[in-house]
Amino acid sequence: MYEEENNGVTAPAEATGFVDEILICKDCGKEFVFTAGEQQFYAEKGFQNKPKACKACRDARKNAAKAPREYFIAVCADCGGEAKITFQPSGDRPVYCSACFEKRKNAQA
């Protein structure tokens, strides 16, 4: 269980007055536990409201806001194979596939 440190003495989170609480996620409707340790963290940070969504739904909402990566296909300057990259190649610098890039990186070390 989460422990709080007070003047070098550690006490279980229950001793601080926090107890695990079962909440209902507003997004998926499933129950989730708002642990004593999480409650203590919220109190230390000054958060007034309890979480309204479970961890899975919070993570899904964060990831949904991210734009999907756009990939470009280029020709590897070393082996002539396909290089899948996340930037638009400008043509003035060589582009390497993952295997050739790794070889060159290890050769420089």
C-alpha cells in the first residue's frame, strides 16, 4: 500500500484518513478503484474533484487527441531498398532504411 513519509517515519496511507473508494467511470460505466494513495496524491496537489473516468478511458481520450503519424516512402541511399520515414525528404540529404541507419550508427560508435 502507498506510504506517506512524515519526519522520517512512514505510515500506511490508511493512517492518513484515506480509504480506497469505488467510483463509476462516466465514459464506459465500469467501476474503478480510487485508491487511498491516489486520494493522498490528489490532496497533496490540491485537486478538489475526484477522477470521473477510469485509467483506460483517460488514456484513450489522451491518445485520441494525437494526430496519426504520416509516413513517406524514400529510397535508401545505402542499399536502394525502401525507407519508411516520418518526414518529407528534401532530396539534399541521404535517407537510410532502418537497417542501414542502425549499421551506420553502430559504425560511428
